[in-house]
Amino acid sequence: MLRFIRRRVAQSVIVLLGVTLVVFTLIHLVPGDPVRVGLGIRFNEATYLALRHRAGLDKPLVVQYFSYLGHAVTGDLGVSFQTGQPVTQILFQRLPATLSLAVTGLIIGVLIAFPLGVLAAVRHDTWIDSGARVISQLGVSVPDFFIGILLILGLTGTAGSLPPSGYVSLTSDPVEWGRHVLLPALAVGLVSASILTRFIRTAVLEELGRDYVRTADAKGIPAATVLRRHVMRNAFVPVLTVVGVQLATLLGGVIVVEVLFAWPGLGLLTYQAVEERDYPVLQGTVLLIAAIFLVVNLLVDLLYAVIDPRISLR
Amino acid sequence: MTTPSAQFTEPVADPATAATGDAAAGRPSAGSARDVARVLVRRPLALGGLLVICLMVVLALFGTQIAPNGENDVDVSQMLTGPSAKHWFGTDELGRDVLSRVIIAAHASLEVSVVSVGAALVAGVLLGLLAGYYGRFADSFIMRCMDVLFAFPVMLLAIAIVAVLGAGISSAMIAIAVVYTPIFARITRASVLSVREEVYVRAAVSIGVPDREIIGRHILPNVAGPIIVQTSLSLGFAILTEAALSFLGLGVQPPQPSWGAMLYDARGFVEQAWWMAVFPGLAIVLTVLSFNLVGDALRDVLDPRRRTQLEAAGRP
Amino acid sequence: MSEPVFAVRDLRVSVRTRRGLASIVNGVDLTVDRGRTLAVVGESGSGKSMTMLAATGLTPSGVRVSGSARLLGTDLRTMRARKLRSFRGRHAGFVFQDPLSSLNPLMTVGRQIGEAYQLLQGRSRADARRRAVELLGQVGIPDAEQRVDSYPHQFSGGMRQRVMIAMALACEPELIIADEATTALDVTIEAQVIDLVTELQAKLGTAVIWITHDLSVVAGMADDVAVMYGGRIVEQSPVDELFEHPAHPYTKALLGARPRIGDRSPLAAIPGSPPNPLRLPPGCAFYPRCPVRGDARCATELPPLAPVGHEHRARTFYADVADAVPGGSMS
């Protein structure tokens, strides 16, 4: 198992390096001079030169890359073209909002998908099963921001009492945070639920078909206990991994929903950086989100290896 | 052992299950056309999906003829009116007929989807063939690059690329093509690997049949099945991605309509004019659902072993 | 004579497939008495496993079953699902073919063995564990105290099967059903397992149904044999009688097909293949492959299971009991 861990971590490191290369290259693919473009109408010779120097754009490419890498490792991701604020600082200001949205959305998704998926598997080949499959097909076909729009139409303004946008941090006022996070989390969570339902259904169905379930049935264990003790426990690991992957996906996938609901997280930040041509910030968000995505996937894989006794006890 | 996270993007090239069935045996899927027809008939939903897709294609090609009004015909006296006999889907803030715009928008939405997925398919299959067939260094290098692309969430990468290239329909197409190339590469590579070791392929190699012919005659037919399935699914998801990009103002630019761009227009008027957002949105849902249903039905015929894995992450 | 432990009457099993109705079991009658071993022998596809699964209510959904199956006098087929489960659990133990897939890979062996004992007989966890250790000892697994907390994959094939046996015995059932229990094992391990079952049976007085395709296994341990073909019993008799005076051409062919030490003549395989359950022939199912075809009625009329000797019945119009195995006796 240790060999597996080493190999997997090594692979992730290589990919991460590749990611930094891509992110680094981004700024150089901008047609024209990124700093000039970034400053736009606020162009000013002195600021231009200073930012150019700070971004290291006056040095040869290769040197730039390693310098970028070196700085990134120490937590220096440059400064915003817009505000001059260190990118790293901005990122960590915005991270909690995205985290709270993604986690809440995922929880909603799991709360819906879990009973639905298990029920569909246990009652498979009945209308419950077909219904669940159609619903999840539908859920996967809807853009999350469209669900958001529908929710806004249905539950805010004159139709309801929930706020259509804005943010209150969890730590300062949980209730208000709750009221504000509900709609965006639902938008994200419903799509998540669809994906998870399909997977949970398949995972449970697979376990139900296994020989050891027949043995448990033959032994006389009550059906509900077989489900709980044998099927669910064994399906737990694959289900956990997909939930983990979903979390990773959500962290990078809430961009549009954040924009729709003016939720000040990394997604909205990314969008704003694009609009404002603030390339260092854009690089920063892309790097951070991709890195988190990578790390979460890695952790899920490692967790899988650790939990399954067939692998860890060898 | 396939790592769990890779499960959702990497097709399992399991030798035990690989060499089963017509598709895997490298036999050209002539009989499969009949199988496809049979499956579609038995699943009315998939058949419905196919019909909807055909409808959308018709709209995309002949939209301007079919629509009652032009996409930019402005009627100042009828701004922001709800659905009525004159305007079935209502009018937008400039007095334009929403129904006409939805019909005409099919063109841009489908064009972006088809072109970008087409490009991703060509690039992905090519890379997958190179990686799978020539192995070793080419394989490692190409697949590491694909891994790097996979490390980015779809929207993030698409936005970043569009940001760099400048907003617009061609940037969107390029971005989507780049984002969707890796999945085609992986599928192709897996199929190539499963077939490469078959005895008849090795026999062909040993008697000196040129690579080109081996690939064309033995390997590609085996790849065709999963690729077709993936294409159908990706076409649907590409529409979603384009819609998201356009909704952010980064894709199709006004005044050209695409369903996503119409949602962008609708942003400021959600409370006052629900029809501006709902109808384009429904068009998107209907079309993507159709591609998914057809793709699922095709998967049962052409590639049953990948079912479990792809269903997991939102990875199209 | 006391009531048989297990009595199956006119069991029929069919499945609706895309290509039509598949008749897998076509009217099977079986009885097992206390302390006796019945071997059910047949090729794959003969319906032998399905008979047992259907009789005990373990078939997957979509399978149609009719007939009666009385365990200790109570008809399992008419019981409600919940009662059936606990009744079956307490009075029947199962040993399946592949112990690796038939055991839960993520649960310790001890917990699996003791599970039914704990839940069905209302015992505590500690009692269940003690019972598991005791059973592991009985089936001959050394260091039972330690091994009870191990996982299935940590045992060898033969040991795993012993674990299955231990699990089957947990609630002291009156009947054990072993479905191809030794098919996946090496010959030497197989012999050990068979010895174990025989020994336990003698000690506990359990009735055993042993399902197999291997006649040589039968010879050493069964009291009675039922030969199945095409979903029906084609011959039924005490074991010695079967080997010395087989009546049905199929049984004779099976016996003749076994390799014998010292005999260098070519193996006599049975030509042809088993009947298609979607299209069973109207008469005797073995007719298309029968080397004898001794009676005109064979093709069109289904022979009844008729007596051909002491407690010996065969389903054939051509029962010539005087004919011994071609080429000599079974020694």
C-alpha cells in the first residue's frame, strides 16, 4: 500500500507542476501586453513599469516560470493589477464563502440522493426506480444557474421572503447566512443530487447482486439488517469516494452560481478578474481552485486505499 | 487498481471484459446499426430524445425561415410583454419576440456544441491513438498532459481560456474543444490498449501490414462504439458549457442569440419578465436531456462497461 | 418411520426471458431423512442448484416457482417472507460454491459466523463470538481464538470453505445444503472438506443435501443419489445400487465417462449438449443424445419415474438393470 501511496502522490505532484505551467502560460497567451491590457484606461507609465517589473515580465520566459514557481511555493502569487493587493490575501478572503456554499450544496445533494438512490436500488425495476432515474437524468441536463433563476423567480421578491443575492458570513450571523446561502446551495445541490443518485443507486445495486448477500439472506438475517449491515457498509466506500469527488467538482463548479447570486467567493472573484483583465488574480484563482481539486481527488484515492481492509492488511 | 477519482474519467481497460462482444472484437459494427434501432424502439424516451434532436437541428438550419419574426426585429410598443397570442413566448426589453429568438438561437448553441465537440473528437482520438498504439514515451507524455487538463474543473478552464483569448463565439469554441479533448483521448487510448494485444492484430503486425492500415481496419472500429456514446453525451454537455459561458457574457456576444446569451440578457429582468429566462432555459434543458437519453441508450448497445464510472462525477 | 427433514413435491421453476419461457426445473420430487445424505448429481444446466434455491426461496425476482417444499413439515413455499427467512435460517444451513464471494469481504469471519446465532436466537455479541470460536474449532481451524477476528481473504480456499461450513452450523440446523461446495477446491482439500462434513453429520445427526456434478465425490459420502437431467430427476436410488446397477442410459453414460486408473482406453464423452430450457423436447429429454434409444415411445412420450429395483427408480422406457457399466464395474 505504501508503494501505491508514493506513486499516487508522485503523480499528483507532476500534474500539479503541469498545472502551474498552464497557469503561468495563460498570462502570456494574452494577445498584446497583459499589463497594458490589465491597466486599461487607468494606464499610467509609472504604474505600468512597476507592475511589469513586479510581475517579472521583463525577464526571459524560463526564468520567469521558475521565479513564479518559487514565489508560489512561498505563498506569493503577485499583486492585483486593480487594487495592488497581494493576490494570496484576496484569495483567502474569498475562500470561506466558496467553501460554505460548496459544502452546503453537497450536504443538500447527499440528503436527497442517499434515500432516493438506495430506494431506487432496493425497489429496482419498479416505478420508483424508473422515476428516480428520470429525475436524475433531468437534473443532470439542467444548468445549475437556470435552477437558480427558477428559484429566484419562485422564492424571492414578491413570491417569497428569501433574498435573491448577497452574503453574510457564517461566523457573524448564522441565521442570515442560512437565509442567503439557501438558494444558491439548492441550485448547486439539486444538480449534485442528480449525479449522486445515479451513482448511489448503481453502487447499492451492485452490492445487492453479490453472493455474500445471498449468503446473508440464506442465514436468515432480516432483510433490513442485511441492507444496513452488509450492503450499505460495503457500498459505503465507493459512495464516499464519489461524494469526495463531487466536493472537489463543486469547489470549482460554483462559479456561475456565485455570479448569479452575487456570492463573493472564489468563483465570483474569477469572473471579476476576467472582466477587469486582472491577470494575476485570475492566475491565482485558477491555480488555487485547480490545486484544491487535485488535492481532494488525491485524498479520496488515499482514503479508499486505507479503508478497504483487503488492501491495507496486505 | 483503478483509483477512485480516475474511475470517473478513465474507462477501465480490463482485459477480462474487454474482449467481449462485437465492438471489442474489432469487427465493424455493421450489425450494431440494427441493434441501435432495436434499442431505440424499446425505449420511447430515447426515441423522443432523437426526435427532439432532429427538431433542434432543423431549427438550427432553418430557424430564420421558420421563426415568425427576425431575431432583431424590434417592436417598441411591445416591450416586456408576457406570453400572448401575438407573441407566444412574450417579448424582451427591446420588444423582440422571444419565440423567434429562441428558435433562431438554436443555430448558435448547436453550432458551438458541434464544432467544439467535433474538434475535441478529432484531437482526442488522434492523441489517444498515438498514446495507445505507440506506447511508452508517447503514451506517458500525452496522458500526463491529459491528466493536467483533467485537473481543472470544466468551467474554470473554459473561463480561463476565454479570458485569455477575449470573449466571443470562437473563443468559446476553442475553450470547449480544449476542455473536452482529454476524455476522448482517454476513451480512445483504452480501446486501443484493449485491442492492441489481440492475436489477430499482432499477426497483422508481424506480417508487415502498415500501421495506418492496422489502425484503420482493426483498431478504429473497436473505438467507434464508446466514442459515439461519448460524442452524444458531450454534445449535450457542451451546450451546457456554452450556455454558462454566454450567461457570463463570455461566449456568444449580443446581439447574436444563443440560449445562454438570452439568459444573459434576461439577467436584469428576472423579476419583471420571467419568460425571457424560462423559455431559453427550457430549450437548453430539453436539448441536453435529449442528448443524454440518446447517449444512454447508445451506451447500452455500444459500450456497457463504462456505465458505472461515468455516472459519478459531473464529468461529461 | 419419522417424517423426512426435507420433502420437495412437484417443484417447477421457469424464467421469462427475452427469447421466451425457459423451463429450468420441470417437476422434481425429493426427500431427505434425518441423518441421511442425499446427493443431487447433474451437468451444469440440469437444474440441480436452481431446485434447491427455488425450494428454499432464494431465487432472484422474476423467477416463477410452483410446487411445495416442506422443511420439518412446514411448507416453505407458502410462508410469508419474513417468517420464511427466520425459519430457513434456523433450520437450514447453506454452503455455497465460491467461499470468497459468498463471504462478506469487509466483515470478520467471527462476526459472520455468529451473526445468525446472535440475531435469530437473541444472543449477545459475546455469546455469538464464543459460539464462533467453538465452531471454528469444530471445523478444524487452528488458533480459533485468533482467527475469529480475521477477514475472509486472509484464509486459504479450503479454510474458507470450512468457515462457510461453520457458519452453516451456527444455529444447529437440521438440514445442510451444500451447492457445489467443493468444486472450486483442489482434490486433496476437497477430500478433507468432505470428510469434515461426514464427520460433523455423524456427530450432529444433520441431514445433508450435496449438490455436485462430480460422481466420484458421491461415491464416498452419500447415502442416496438423485440424478438430474433437463430439470427432472431421471434416476434415484441408494448409492451402492446406483453404481452397481445404473438403470438410466444417462447415468450409465456418466459412469462410463469417468477416467479410471490403469485404463488407457479413450475417454467416453457423452456426445451432444444439454437440452435448451427454452425448447424442451416433448419426450425424454435425453433422447437426442441417448446411445441406446431402445423404445419407440422415447421421442414423444415423457417416461414416468418408475421402479426398477429396491428403492430404485428411473425415468426411462429402457431400463435394463442387468447391464452393468460398459467395460466393467466401478472398482
